[in-house]
Amino acid sequence: MAKKTVASLHEGSKEGRAYTKVIKMVKSPKTGAYIFDEQMVLNEKVQDFFKKSDSPSKDV
């Protein structure tokens, strides 16, 4: 029974595969310490995430 439940989860929505968790190390201008900027972004937007400025995101 459990195998059928797990298999049905894989057959469902494929939307989760469209996202990638990206992590960028950013140096804080105030303290000089490093912060990790983590976000879930669309696969197509991964390169844009790393190209943008080194300021961490505000929506944490």
C-alpha cells in the first residue's frame, strides 16, 4: 500500500521539477561577514540569479 502512495506522488504534478534551490555567498557591507542567499528559482532564471548584484534578497 505504501509503495502505491509513494508512486502516486511521483506521477502527480511535475511543477516541482521546474525549480532549483540556489545558494550564493554574499559579503555583508556592514559587518564584513558572509551571508548565504538561498532562493528557489525557476530553472530558466538560475543564471540571472548569479548575475545580479551581490546584495542579499530582502524577502527573507
